[in-house]
Amino acid sequence: MNDDVDSGNLAKVRRYYDRTESRLGYNYILGGTKHFGWYDGRLSMWSFRRALERMEDELARRLGLPSGAKVLDAGCGTGAVARALASRAGLHVTGMDILDWNLRMARERAAAAGLQDRTEFHLGDYHKLPFPDESFDGVYTMETLVHAADPTAVLKEFHRVLRPGGRLVHFEYAHPPQNAMRASSWIALQDVCRLAAMPAWLEFEDGVLDELVKAAGFTGVTTEDVTRRMMPMVRAFYIMGVFPYFVGRAIGKVEKTVNAMSGVEMFQHQDAWSYNITVATKPEA
């Protein structure tokens, strides 16, 4: 991996999450959480908190680890998922993020919830993890691997820090081949990835992440398309985002409304993407 490319991408990711729209949206609409929710058909699309909890519980189920197991949250944000796994699944979660202000908030919220003994948070880049070999029973990303400049390098690091028999779980986006979508959809996907600093999403054509995970040394790789489970939240984001996105386009400042843009474009171009859960295991020695 080219260090200049990596540094440039990290700067773009930091810029995306440091934008006023990102800070306000994630903190006040999603309570600091930075992932989609899980809907079962009975839940209102506006029931964000319950849907987010269900998605976190689904992550715990896919990890399938016993209470006390050590897990790495790669791209932990303000620690919402880490707190959920620590409190509801009894896991010991180590969060890692590139934003120091995210980590300050993560530590404060974990302490306020009485979870400081089951969570810890570190500043760093998942391309170069600062942990010894075989440190964790599980590793997961929750819509963060798409930000990677070099997902192959990241997956090798995940393999290194996992113990034999450890579980890897990704909740991530993919897209169909370019020739299987409308031209306007391909343009919209490129715009979202560029402004939200998600270069790996463009690399994750259907099936590619599976192959990268296998190439990193994992076995038992499975991927399930769960797009329908989170679409109600996409619809809600579309409704909320139409006006600010229109204003951003009108004044030539779309980069200031990138999350509104993402909600609108994802809803309007559903042929351009999918939301998947990939699970794999590091083989026993």
C-alpha cells in the first residue's frame, strides 16, 4: 500500500466525519451511532433507536461468541456498538478509530454507562493495527471497511490479530457490475463514494469482498444480502434529505450535505447497491 495514498484517504475520511452535517446528523438523529437499523416489517421506519438496537443484536448473533470474549471494533466511532455488545452480549470490546474526538466521547459514554471495565478505545488505523498476534476472539466492521484505501491490507491485519477459530463479521455495502445498473446510478454511486470517502465500496462489486476475505486466509465465508432489512431507514433518510440536498445543489455546496445526498441517491438508485453481512472464521492451527 502506498503510504501517501493511505494518508490522503485518511484525511478525506476525517474530513467527512468532521463536517457539521455529519456531527449533527449522527449525534442528534442517530444518538452517536453510525450504522443502519434492522427492520422486520412491524417496526415504523422512524423507530430509529429500536432498529439500531436490533442491528447491533444481529451483529452479536453473527459473532456467536461467549460472554467475556475479546472483540475488536474496527472503526468504533463514538462507541455505540461497543457499548451494545458489552452490555447486552457481555463481550469485552476494544474499539479503534482515527478520530480523537470520537474516542473521547466513546470513553465518556462508556464510563457513564458503567462499562469502562468491558470497553477500551484506541486511536489508530486498521491498516496497521497496534495489537499483538492472536489478540482477539472476534473482529467486526460496521459500515467502515468501505472507507479503507487498501481493504486487502486491512483483512490481513484482521487475520493476524484474530486467534485461531476467531470470527470475522462485516456489515458492509456492495454493488452490482457497472453494466448491470443504469448509467445514472453508476454516476450517483461514484459521487457518494467520493464525497463520503468510501473508495473500497467501488471495489466491492458483488462477490469481491468474499474473495478478498478468502485470500486473507479465512474459511467458511458466507454473505447474506439483508438490504430489505434496512431499507425503511433509507426511505426515512430520503424524506429528511430531499430539501437539504436540493439546497446544497442549488448553492453549489453538495459536499456540505453529503449525508442528505447519500440518503436521497441511495433511495433513488436502489439498483446501484446492496447491504450485506459477511461472516468468516480464522482456521484452527
